[in-house]
Amino acid sequence: MSKTTDTSPGAESGDISNMKDIEGIGDRGNACGLDDTGGIGGRGNACGLDDNGGVGGRGNACGLDGCGDEADLAAFLRERQQIYSFLATVYREEVSLRYLELLRDELPVVEGLLGTYVVTLAGKDAEALECERKELAAEYARLLLAMSAHPVPPFESVYTSDKRLLMQEAWQQVVSEYAQAGFVKDEGFKLPEDHIALELEFMAMLVGRSIEALESNDPESIGHALGRQQGFLDRHLANWVGSFAKDLKDAAHTLFYQGVAELTVELINEDQGLCLNDCHTQA
């Protein structure tokens, strides 16, 4: 696993992914959101947000109008990978000043509360952006690092176990699924494997496998990768992220984290209706 120049929220440069793919995909789709082209998921701008508005406007339940052809499917998968990578990064660590500067300078077109937040950055000078960074860092610590009386625990086990405890059955299942898929958590990431950042990163990596299989014209691998994405979504993310995102949105004071929560639940809800295997069959 290699270091990359990281323009994602949590680092100025030289960041390392939280996960390793030991089945040959490498760092594509990791939580850094960077492949060797320097863009999140290989497309979009340096902010990691596409100019097409993110989750919205993706056509039917497949995300494709009439499922389209191989090129349509590849473009759709890259968009999904991009959004999963972006969300994994902002849940993994606090937003950096460099990232806020990129948002201000590039002003990507994003829908919803996150889009409203991006617009507020226009015209802010360095001092104002540093104040913004500190506010977001405090919010991240308060909500996601349990540095308050009422945090929002970003762990599947807390939301799916009767006693709302860490490292319960869901955690064991996630560890097993990562191992079966050939993924290993980076030793530098000390939090449990059912942290939302890792689950979203895992999805981004699986989407990366689908893209590489599609580019290699390997139908069997494409179907396997798409099926594994749908399975992980159904068994894990769909079971708890809706409740987590609602709690985060309700507890957040900043438009940024309200928007992140909104985008998260929109992505998961939309992906629950995917018919990716059907789309591939028809492509």
C-alpha cells in the first residue's frame, strides 16, 4: 500500500489508507479517495465531489436510464466509488484547512445541505477558513470522537446490539466479510472494523473491483463484485446507517455535518434499490 498526495478532507499530504486489498486491487477506492490519477475514484475534482450533484439525478433504481451500456455502467460505478470514498474520508478524520480551500476555490455543484454549505465558503479569506476548520474539528470531536455527553457512535455494533455495546456480533461479521474479500485493516487505524468509515471504504474498494473487472471484460468477476457489494449493503450498512445518519443530522450544529449525514442516508437508501447485476446483464 503506497502513500499518495492527499487532497481529501483529513490530510495535507502523504496519507495512508485504512485498508489494504491483498487480492490485487491495491489502493483504488481507499479512504484517502485517491488512485494514481490524483482524483477521488479517478474522476471528479480535487475536492472529491463531482460536478453533477452527487447522489441525485442518477436515473432509475439501477442508477442508469434503461441500464445503458458498459460505458454507462462504468461511469455510474465510478460515481458511486467517488461518493463512498468521500464519505469514508470525512468520517475517518476531521476536515483539513487545505480541503476547505479546495471547496472554496472549486465550488463544486452539490445538492442538498452539503451544497448549501459549500456556497457559504465563497469569498472567505484564510483567517475565516481557519475559524471554520476549528469549528468543524470541534464538531467532529464532539459527535464522532465521544468528546461530549451525547456523542453519535459511528459503529454498527452500537446500533444493532441490544445493549448498544462496541464489538458485538455485527463487528464479528464485518471482520469475517473483510477477510473473505481479502481486505485487511491498516494497523494504524485503531478503532473497530465496524466503524462507518471502514464500512464505507470497504464498499468503495468493492466498487473499484467492479470497475477493474469491467475494464478487463471479465463478466464473472463483475457479477461477483457487484453481488458482494449488494450483500454487504443489505447485511450491514442498510441495517444501521439510517438511524446513525438521523442521529448525526439531529445532533450536528454545522451545515457541513448535517449535509454529510444527509448525503450518507441518501446514498444508502438509493443503493438499496440498485439492480446492478441486472444492469450488467443488459449492458
